[in-house]
Amino acid sequence: MTLLCVCPQMANLVTSLCCVVLAAVVVAYAQRRSQLVARNQYERIGSDVTMQCGFLDNDASVSWKVNGTDVKDHHRLEGPRLILSGVALGHSGLYSCFQNPHGERRDTIYLHIGLIPREPTVTCRSNTYPKGFYCSWHQVHPTYIPTTFEVDVQHNQRSLEVQKDPDHKNRCRVRFPEVFSSFPYTVNVTAVNALGKASNTISFEESSIVKPDPPERVTATPIRFNARRLEVSWQSPATWPDIDNFPLKYFLRYRPLIKEQWQHVELSDSTSHIITDAYAGKEYIIQVAAKDTEIGTWSDWSVAVHATPWIEEQITSTTEVDIPTETKTSPIPSSNAPQKAERPVGRAARLLTFFSPLLLGMLLLCMCWIVLTKERWVRC
């Protein structure tokens, strides 16, 4: 009976000892892990920064390194703490502390120096009306540390679903819950980082943010036999989803490169126009903008295209000259090809070439006759 009473007591003691040993192992592992993995510390530019070397006591003696070298910037040591005064961006880096005298590493800290975010600039626009709109934002002043943005959109006292744009980092898209709504939209964007946060809120009516993308595939072509006309054509932006029920009107501008002043033409829903007052022979620059026929604002200008009105080809007469020909076989002309009349000068040259040996012989005979006649006169 005595043994039966002692065994449970011993079992409880062993269990307690195991728990104590296990807790010590966990603490030691956690401390060792903290020594190997750097922890982040964020501080504001211009502030005084204190970094604590792990869990060492206040009387511990330590040394510090930054990015593998001794800390050289203005600092002071207070036991296991390193204090930096008036930090700047250059103080960012990986700091490690080592306990003296054996130099065992006790802690690693990645120091990030930055700024608290300011109010972000927020703009919203609908280039896919009436499907939805997008809002974009940016920081006018950099924070130098990771900063995230929280977006909230309200309409008629309820929150709308916000979808992050996969192609643009600081942009989200929102679907219109209804069309032709008289209730305003409210968009709040909050910039958040480890040092603080700041927000900006804007409100707008549905009709005020409608702005199509510029027209696409703009072309300008000269019109044959019209020295002062150019035919311009374009297509509505592909992002505009319902051109039949929500038509666009267009604004055309053009000017010759030699002038700075633009000429303008506003068109209803036509996607082409003929310029009739172009300067003959002058290169023109042409752009087109688009707008919903009832609401919103004009798009940005399209990509500029260049064109020059039709120029009549000048047919000028040239003086033909004889060119010495090489001795080679000429190709047989086609029976259908028009034959060019031979030039008189060329024919005389060929006749001279043909009779030149005969003339030379006659000349020699004349010279002999003159010599014989002269000898007869001398004998007489």
C-alpha cells in the first residue's frame, strides 16, 4: 500500500520536471531564434533612435555593427542599448549586437528610416460609363518605407465593393450601383505605414467624372487631285462599352507644322471628316478628342498623326544627249512596245562610220594624183 501511494507522487514530480525542462528549451530556442532572424524597427527622419540588444540586463557590455562594420555615425552606448541622434535615411541598415567579452551575437535589428504619410491625392474617373468608374491615388511626398492604402467608397449611405486594379498598383475599380443617380459618391483613401497614417476624402456626382479615353486608329489621307483636302477618320475608344445607347461626339483639331495656331471642328457622332482648307503642299498634324453627348468632359487628345495634301506630279522635259554606247548585243524590242524614232545625229554618225574606209581610200588616191602631177610639171 505504501508503494502505491508514493508512485503517483513521483509521477507528478517527473511530469513537473519535464514541463520545466521543456519550457527552458522553448525559451532558449526562442532567444536563439531571435538572434538569427532580424526584427524590423521603424523610426522617423530626424528623431533620436534607441535600439535594445535582446533581453540583456542593463549592466551588460555589448558592441554593435551595422551592415557588418563598426558603427561610425554619432552614437552612444548605454549598457545593451545603442542610441543614434538625429537619424537620416543613411542610418537605415542591418544592426547586430554582440555580448562581450566572447563576442556572441545576441540580436539583429533591421532599422528603417522614413516619414509619416501625408494626405494622398485622389482622383476618380469613368471611362467605361455606364458600367463603372475607377479611382487612383498617389503620395506627393515619399515616405521611404512600405506604405499601404485603404479605400472606402460610399453611395446613398452604403459601402460599395472595391476591386483592386490588377494592372495598376494605386488604383481600384467600382461598379455603378445604378445609372443617373442623384446621390453623390464619397471616396476615402487612407495611407498607412509603421509610423502613422493620413487620409483624404472626395465627393462627386456621377456625371462629373465621365471622361472617355481618346479615339483610336486615327488616320489622315490625301485626296487625289485635291491639293487642299485631307480625309481624317478614327474609331471610338474600345473601352467605351455601349456606343449605341451612349453615343460620343468628337472634336477635331489640325494645323500645319509651320504654324502654332490650331483650327477646330466639332462633330456629332461621325467618325470621319474632310479638311477642305489645308495649305497645298504643307505637312499637317491632326488629333481627335471624344466626349459623351450629354454629360462629362472631353477626353485627352489622341496620338498625333501627320499628313500632307495631294501634290501634283510635275512632268519636266529634259534635253537628250548622245551617250557613247558599249559594243554589246541589244535585246529585241517587244512588238507591242512603242518604238522611238532615231535621232538625226545618231543616223549621221552611223553613216559616217559605214563610209569612213571608202573616204579614206579616195583621199589617198587624190594625194597620189597630186604628187604625180607635180612631178610632171617639174620635168617640163
